[in-house]
Amino acid sequence: MTPQLMGAEYAGDCRLHLTFADGTEGEIDLKDELWGPVFEPLRDVEVFKRFQLNHELNTICWETGADLAPEFLYEAVRKKQSAA
């Protein structure tokens, strides 16, 4: 089952605070994920923070065409929670 992303807020630099329908929420840092032609423009914080929550795709996306799978985002939040 695909986790449902309900909210996303800019948290500084390349970090986002994400909220999922099951109550899972937390901050993730995507800096190390921003490589390759589609993602490298997002290293510019001004570009990064212009993300949008796309309810149709159930994820965040950027004007550059970049997006991240909701499963990846969910697991990143859960992994950070379990490390804390």
C-alpha cells in the first residue's frame, strides 16, 4: 500500500517536514539525494523550496520535473524516527 502524503513544509536548506495520513511525520534532509540531471538544480535552495505537494501523484514535485516516490519519502521519515 502506498503511503498517503498529506502535508509538506519547507524546513530549511534541503530539508522538508512531511506528514502522512497514518500519523507518521518528521523532517528529512534530501541533500544527499540531489544528484543527477533532474535533481542537481534542486541543490539551489531557492529552487528546492519551490516544491509543490501533488495530490494526484501523491508526492512532492518541482518545476524542474523532479519528484520523489512517496514510498521513499515515507521510509526516510520512518528511518530517521527509529534512529532518534
